Amino acid sequence: MDKLAQALIPPSRIDLAREADFTLGPLRVRPSRREVEGDGVRRVLQPRVMQVLVALAHSPHEVVSQHELVVRCWGGLSISDDAIGRCIAQLRRLAADWPEPPFEIETIAGVGYRLEPGPRQAPAAQPDDLPRSRGPARLWLWIAAGTAAAALAGAGAWMGLLAHHPRPTAPRVELASFQALEADLASRDFAARLSDEVADVLKDNVAGVTLLNPADGHGAGPPDVKLSGTVSRDDGGWRVQASLEDPVRHVTLWAQQFRRPLANDAALELEVAAAAGEAIGTFKEVQEDAARRDPPALALLLQAHHDIADPTLVRQGESRRLLEEAVARAPDYAAARAHLALALLLESFMGAPGERGPLFERARQEAQTAIKTNAAGAGAAYDTLFRVTRLAAPGDLAAAEDVLIEGSAKAPGFPFLAMRRCSMLDAVGLAREALVFCLRGLALEPLAAPLQQRYAETLYAMGSPELARRAIERAVSLHPDHVETRRVQFELAAFSGAPEAASVLLHQPVDTYNICGCGIPIGAEGVRALDLFLAARKSGKPGDAETALAAMKAAVGHHQLYFRYPVLGAVALGRLDAAFAMLDDLAKVPHLALASEPGFLFEGPSGPLQRDRRFWPIAARAGFVRYWRARGVLPDFCSDPSLPYDCRAEEARVANIPPQGAR
């Protein structure tokens, strides 16, 4: 591995159990026991606080950026400045416990923190496998600094905007400890670590709820919901059961089971924490009087919300049936009706030809009813109407965006409307503006898999494949079985990364929607075609490229592969003429309107397409030009001074070409 490649490898997350003890002036620091001891004084630190201390002590006198702390101590989660600030404040209070402070922590405004040893400081011990000089290893942090700062600023700004839209009283969530079903020390220790990790992740990432420790009592009455779980060992692996329960009516609102090998305990802790956080975030979003009156209806909605992410369950109508039952129990529950509209729409995409029309129309009606019932709780209904508008008038992107704008104003607490706006702006070449909306969604629900996936795709569209790769790897660590996250991870490797890595991802099975024994939801013929494509990327031989493209086109024709893959594959293989020929063919097939999957024209590898004047008629047929003219904007790539043509002139040249599906 060359030096530049080594420099771009991000530092790993700190695992306290594997950190060696070290000295810090008069202090003896034992990370694995979370203890700090010196001069007869002993303190036990919270896990996250100890991780921050270890991260700073590894590099005394050096500035450790906020982004590095997030990666090393929070696993790269999107968190607020307050989360880091709380840990720094506790460390400063720790130093003040000694008459002569053993260290000071200096804040470098807008950058990070620096640990300055006290007068009796000896060099901080470091693990044997960690170089003492970590300057080069921080190169990647400077590459990412702008994005990290934008994420933190964007999250804070959006939470400020929400202050103008009063929400119901914050739900009170009790965080009970996970219980080990076996009495052995390893199980009890893992259960304790899991409890700490879940509590830390929720405190740092779930806003708008009040988190309660059972040991502190419930002076204001019983909590609204209780998070608890169990830990056991099964066939050489850990098994974790987590659940949310209404503690008054004893109704289980959400439950999920996790299984991972014993060696993957740290990854499992993060996965459970992310899933619990996402469930609590959804619980917070769908709180209405109807849900409080009928907890079983809320439980049905939470289960359906989880199932909607699985195309197999959507196709089978499982999500729809759960939501129909919820609406039958609570007809005025707008969130349940809004999610029913979304489930009906998704099912209409996959149903038999004779079923699609009725399902589509019913989705529209349920969405409109949900909005009339309670617009603030009907965020999913606006999402449904956005998709309905896109399908009904694929050439009128501005009309579809207007639905999102209205929905964001009426239901500002629904994070997926911000995500949808981000996705749409990506799809019309405005990734820089899109990033703002992705960050708004993440500020509302940092642990949601679709939001993290969309954020990575936006970074990719901005021309930052390395940052996108890191973002999607974090998303996969939190949601390892989320199929769309796996798809994005594969696409980054296949079209912009190492073919060998893409091949591993392609043949790595996931637990959900595994229709071909592969890591992404495509058919077996599609897998074979992608194998040929990756082999062609490696060999660079013209004959291999032609064979691969022919196989990819055939797989698309047999509905075994996404139709964008042959286009992106042709660009990656340097076959621009073939890419434009395929785009022209797609423009002649109404049911494969470019507008139905347009974002790929602005993904990272598509840059050569945009530099060719042949791109503009394609953009006009996709509805992009009509949108740009309606909004008075130009796509991001037009700001490139090396572009070999004038964007305004090209826009005028193709302005009269009607979009597909235009009325």
C-alpha cells in the first residue's frame, strides 16, 4: 500500500476493552476499566468520556479535530457539538479534582481540541501498533473538514428552524439495562457494555425526547415508553433482543432480534443502538392523540414502518395489511393513514398489471385524507403525493418539488421529506444545494438508514467519492442488512473504486431481499453481467468491454439489472458513444422514462457525459432543462471554468425539446 493510500485510511474507532493502560502525569489511566487514578483519588468515567480522553492522549500537544473525535469515539455518527462539548466539560472537571491539574484541554475554535500536559506530564503511552507521529494519518481529515463542519452547522440550523413549529411534549423514554440470560461473566459484561453503548448513542443522537435512567426514579409519572432487552449466546454468537414497550398498558410497540458472531460484539453494540434509536425516532414522529388512545395501532405502525424497507414484504402486501388494521382501529390516526398511502403506492409498483391502477389511485386518496385529518402528522402522505406527481407528470419536476415544499412547511418534523428534497435536487444536478436538505433530515433523525444512505449518495454526486465511501461504510456499520445501503456501497466500488472490492460486495449475501444470493437486489443474469463488467475494468481490454456491455444491456432487457448500470458502465469503460446511444434508446421507451431514475446522470462517474454537448438533449428529455429554466438555476457542473461550452447557450439550443411525459 503506498503512502497516500495509507494516509487516506481513517483512524479506527476506539475499543476501550483493547486499549492499553497509560500514564497521564500523576494519573494512571485504565481504559478497559474506565478508571483514572492518582494521588489516592480514583474516578470512573463514562465510556464515551474515556474514549475522548484516549483519543486526545494518543496525540498530546496536537490538535485533534472534531471530525476525528466523531469517527474514533462515535463511530462516525452525525452528532451535535453539544455531544462533544459534554465530554470535554467532564474531562476538564476531572482535571480540576487534583490540586495541580494533570492536564488542560484547549479548544481550537472551529477545528477541534488539544490536550496540553501539566507540569508533571510524562509522554502518553500509546498502543504498540499506533505510530507516535500521526500527522500524515490526518490528511483525510482535512479533506473531510468542510463536509464535517457543514454537517454540524446544518444540523444546528435546522433544529433552530423547528423551534418555530411547536411539537407535542417530548416523549419520556426509560432506558432499562439489557439483561444477560446466562450468568457467566462474559455475558454479563457484554450486556453492561451494550447498555452503556445504547444509552450513549441515544443521548447523542435522538433529539426531542427525554431519556430517563430507571435508577433516578420517575418523579413526573411513568415514562411513555420503555426500551429494554436481553443478551444470550447461541451457536458461537451473540443474540440480542431489543424492544420498546408501553409500560402502563404493557403493549410491545417494537421488537427486533440481532445475531452476530462473538468476535463482532463491538459492531453489534452499534447496530443495536442504531436500530433502537431509529425506532425511538419513529415513535417520536408518529405521536398523536389517536396513538395515545390506542397503543396497538401505534405498534402496528411501528412494525409496518420497519417492514416498508423490505421490498419482499411490500410486494406481499404485509406492510399494507398491518397499516389497514391500524387505520381500522384508529381512523383519525393521520400518521398511520399516511404510511398506508405510501405502502399502497410502493405495492402498486410491484403488483400485477391489473392491480397497479387501483392501488395507485387508493394511495392518492389515502394521502389526501391523511393530510385533511392532520397535516402535521401526515409527512408520509406528502412523500406519497410527491411520487404520485412525479409519475403523473414526469416532465414537470418543479410541480413535484412544490409538493415537498408544502409538506416541509406543514410537517416540518418528518425527516424523510428533507431527504426526498435532497434526492430530487441531486437528480437535477444541484448536489451542493441538496446537501443542505440531507443535513436537515439527519439533524432530525441521525440514525435512520435511508437518510445516511442519501447523504452518502449526495457526497458522491458532489464529486467526493472518498467521503461518500466513508459515509456509506458508517451507514453499513449501523445497518448491515439494509439492502439499499448495500447497493450504494456496491455502486461506489463498482463505478469509482476498486473492482476487486466491488466483486466482494456483489457476492456478499444480506439477510433481507436476497433474491439472487448476492449483496444487491438484482437477478442472477444481472450478477453475471456485472462480473463481466468488473473483469473488463480490471483487464482494460476492448473485447472484454464490448462483451460486458452487451451482457449488461441484455440483463436490463430481461429486468435483471438496473437500466442505469449499462450507461454508467459504458462511461467507466471509456465508451462514451455507447453511453449516449443507450441514453437515446432509453428516451424512446416511455415506461423507462429518464425522469424515473434521473440521478445517475449526475453521479460521480458521469462527469464525462456532462462535458459533452450531447448531454443537453438528454437533459431536456429528462425534464431537467424545464426545471432549471423554471427555477432560474443551472446545474453545479456549469460552474466549472474548464467546461468546453457555454451552458446558457446549450440550454437555449435544447429548450424546445419536450420532456418525456410532458403534457
